[in-house]
Amino acid sequence: MAIAWDSMAVPVVVLTKSDLCDDVTSRVLEAQNVAFGIDIIVTTSISAGGYEGIKSYITKGKTFE
């Protein structure tokens, strides 16, 4: 995370395969404890909208050209 901040990037933690987790809330809290102030996104490929939360971070000129 420090390297991302130093490079002027905005780090984001993506927790994938949420459909396989019995306690997503607990995992998000764990991630927040080590990634203070960084957005935590929970995704799954099982449902059609399972990746919607990450789409706002993928923009032309920011994450690809």
C-alpha cells in the first residue's frame, strides 16, 4: 500500500469470491484493520452484478489507456 501511495496510485483492496465466504463482514473488518483509509471492495463472479463495485475504479486514463 505504501508503494501504491508513493507512486501516486490510489490503492484499493478487492476481496474476491465472496460467495465462498461464510462471514464476509468479518473479512471486511479484518481488511479494514490493516488497510486503514483504503476502500475495500467485495466481489463475486457468481452473480451478474458481483463486480459492479469495482467498475467505478476502472476508468480510461486512470487504470488503462
